[in-house]
Amino acid sequence: MRGHNWINTLLPDELLIEIFRRLDSKSSRDACSLVCTRWLRLERLTRAAIRIGASGSPDLFVHLLAARFSNVTTVHIDERLSVSIPTHFQGRRRASENSAVKLHYVADKHGSSSDQSDFDSLCLSDSGLAALAEGFPKLEKLRLIWCSNVTSEGLTSLARKCVSLKSLDLQGCYVGDQGLAAIGQCCKQLEDLNLRFCEGLTDTGLVELALGVGNSLKSIGVAACAKITDISMEAVGSHCRSLETLSLDSEFIHNKGLLSVIKGCPHLKVLKLQCINLTDDALKVVGASCLSLEILALYSFQRFTDKGLYAIGNGCKKLKNLTLSDCYFLSDKGLEAIATGCKELTHLEVNGCHNIGTLGLESVGKSCQHLSELALLYCQRIGDAGLLQIGQGCKYLQALHLVDCSSIGDEAMCGIASGCKNLKKLHIRRCYEIGSKGIIAVGENCKLLTDLSIRFCDRVGDGALVAIAEGCSLHYLNVSGCHQIGDAGVVAIARGCPQLCYLDVSVLQNLGDMAMAEVGEHCPLLKEIVLSHCRGITDVGLAHLVKSCTMLESCHMVYCSGITSVGVATVVSSCPNIRKVLVEKWKVSQRTKRRAGSVISYLCVDL
């Protein structure tokens, strides 16, 4: 084909577009767009989603992107994210001053004293939102996260232009009732709405929206909106009969409001509640009326007891996912009612429910044979016998999370290992009775394990990692704070788990350069590594690490006394895909900053 452009000559636009759509990564599509102007034009037509961070000029970004990508249907703007605006979009002077690399000094508590107008220029404005609506008329999904300068005026412009909008996330936006009413009047296909932390809204706006999109709305979330009360919930119950998902976090919603939704929305499948004024009476109606309920999450409830869970167990036979967080008055009896009544349960999280103990978990092990994920957080009263029963009865368990469960030890882990051979994910944190014996049993029995996190478990040593390396092919490993682990354990992981993509060995005082050399040699797919507080690792170890780990994207090495500016420069210069380096400010030389390029973001910390 030398000298002949057969691809561009023979292939029509439609076929090339379809090829670009089937590429599996953004980097591959970006590479194709650089081949020629035709490919650039066609590749832009395949872009359906755009993500924008706090670029320093989001309005400018919106204008530029709208002119280039005409088929975008999804836009995500999150002003908590840091994204550098490309150098060629900025003036040469500004580019030379900032090098298009954002340096964030965490230790800086005061920051610069820029005036309000400078701050406003960093945020998406109503004019930017209007330009977005004008440039992306096919928009179906829009997320505006903490875009504090957007008001009802911008939202109204959006509503009039983007009539095909199906999903709208306004988390942290200070929009008012007029904007929400405009969405209700114009966006008749809206299905998903998130109003978390929208403090400017009142019942008036939500009632108007319910009147306008009641026939299409399927999901709504409300949190920290002090002026949204039972009146809004009554409107939702009256007009949104297709509602399937309701998430409420409010001190101003009572039984009356929730009951209106429950009685008016017979298709409700997902219910997440953090409302301190709800009582057992509300949950009784949920159990009697929400026969299609599949997901239930109850957070920080102070006013209901096991009676509410009895009602859920008796009525919600399709329940598959249950979260109980900080529900202090629930006991083993309530969990037993769920286990015996909701036998299709696949996911269970118990967090900070101090009166739920071993007996409650045993009932789950006996009755919920389809359980695939279990999370026990701050459950001091649950002992080994509870997890032993899970091991005997829940053969399909794939994920187990344990945090601060002081009564769970090696016996429980051995029971899980022998019974739950399908385990793929195991996360343990500050469970001080779990040691090497339990983790060795996991390595010997759970051959499908790919994700292991054992943080601050003082009794876990190198022998545990040797067993894991021999029996499992890990992709993710976090052993932060396990002080007995040293070079031998990490070397075994490196040699036995060549598919490793993520490694956190922070706060391991016995770890040195030998482990880094082995990881560098045997784990070429590594993308993220955390080395912070590892005093035994030096520039030499870093050089060996990055020699073969060319896919590395993130490296955290704060408070590593053996690493100097030379090591930092080695990481930056040797890893073409590096995106984030966490290191003390004084270790980043001027030359390293210049070599970093326009796409790397440093997060620097002063000592």
C-alpha cells in the first residue's frame, strides 16, 4: 500500500465511523484522529460523551467543544475536578507562566487572595450553560456537579433547547424554582433527577416539575434541601406513578410525605432513606405496599425498631440488596426477619448497628443462599460463628468487606475460605484478630480472588502473601499498614501475579528496593502504586520499578525519606502515561516541572 491511500479512497464515511466506534479506548480513538483531517472529522462524530473539570475557563471549554463534537448526548461537568485547559487554547504568556500543569499545594491553607470576579471566571456560568444547550441539542444526560454559579436563568435556557433530556444531575447547584419548573415544562422525557444539596429549591419548584414530567420520571434524589417538605412528596406520589427509585436525605420529610409516595408509586424498586423523622409506621407501609422493592437502604435511623424490619421481611419478597447503617435500635431479631422473609437477598451491608451480632448473621447464612456480597463495618458483636455460618450456607459469595470487626479472627476466615470458593474480592481493615493463618487459607482455597485489601492488620505477614501469590492471580492489592510484611511477601506477589494493576504498600517500614525491582520486572501492567511512608525505598528502587512499568499512571510517594528529586524526575521521565505524582513540594525540581508536559497534574505537599 506504499504510496496509495486505499483506506481513504475505498472506505465510505459511514464505515470508518463504525470502526472508530468499536475502538476500545479513548487513547486509540485519539491516535486515529491524528492520522489525517478526514479521520479527525469523522472521529469527532463518534464522540457521545464529554467530561469537563475545573479547567479555569469552563465557559470557553463549552464553546470550543460544542463547535467540534456535534453528536454528544452526555455531558459531565464537575467543578471539584482539576483539568488543565490545553496549551493551544491559552495565550502564550499564560501558558509559559503555568506550563499548563496544575500544581496543588495541599499544605497551603490560605491560597491566593484573588477577588470574586476571578473566582467566578473559574466556574460554569449561565451563559456557558446556554452555550452548552445551543451546541448540544441532542443532549440526553447532563451532570452539573457543584456548579455554584448556575442559576434558574441558565437552567431555563437549557430546558428550552434540550427537550430530549432524560437525566439531569444538579448536585450542589444553587438553582431556583423557576429553573426546575422550566425543566418540567419542556423536558417531557426526563426520567432521572438528582437534587442533592440544591439549597435554593422549595416545594414550589418540585411540585411544578412533578406536574410536568410525572408521566416519565422514574428516579429522584433529594438531600439537604431544607425547603423541600412533605408537600413535594405528596406531589410526587400523585403525579409520578412510574417512579422506580426514591432517595431521600432530609430532616423535613415525615411519615406523611413518604407514605404519599409509597401509596402513589406502585412500581417502586429502590428506596434509600436518611430521614430522622420517619418511624416504624412508614416501614410497615413499605412492607405492605412495595411488593416490587429490590433495594432498601436505611441510614442513621433513630426512631424505628425491629418492627419495621418485620414488615419488610413479611412483604418485600423480591428484596435483593439491603443496607443498614447506624440503626442503633435494630437487633438480631430484625435481621433474622429479613433473612427468613427475603431469601433472594444477594447484597447485605451492616454498618455501625451495634445491637446486631452473631445470631443475626447466622440467620443470614442459614436462609440467604444467594448472597454474593457481604459488608460488615464496625460490628463489634459479630464473632467467628456468624461468618462460619456464612461460609457453610452462602456458596456464591464473591465479595466480603470487614472493617473494625474486633471479634472476627482466623477461624472465621478459614470458614469463609473453605466454603466460599467463588470469592473474588476480600477487603479487610483494622481487624486485629485476623492474621496470616486466615489469609493463607484464602490463598489455598479461593483461586478466583483478584482483589485483596488487608489494611492495618498487624498479624498478617509475608507468609500470607506467599500463599496468595501461589494460589491467586491478583489485579489489585492493598497491604497498607501491615507492619509484618516486607520484601519477601511483595516479591512473591510480583512473581506470582503478573496481572497486577494496583499496588498499595504504604506505611511498610520493612519494605525496600528489592521489592520494587521485582515489581518492576514482573508486573508490566501496573498502573497505580502507593509507596507513601516507606522509608526503606530509595531512588534506586524507583528506577528499577519504572524501567519496565511503562503503563504507570499514578505514583504516591509522600514522606519517603530515601526518595529525592532525582527519583521524582526518574518517574516523570520514564513513564509516558503518568498522570499524577503525589510528593513533597520541595522534591519537584524546576526541570521536572518543565518536562512534565501539559497533561500531567502534580499534587504536591509541603513538609
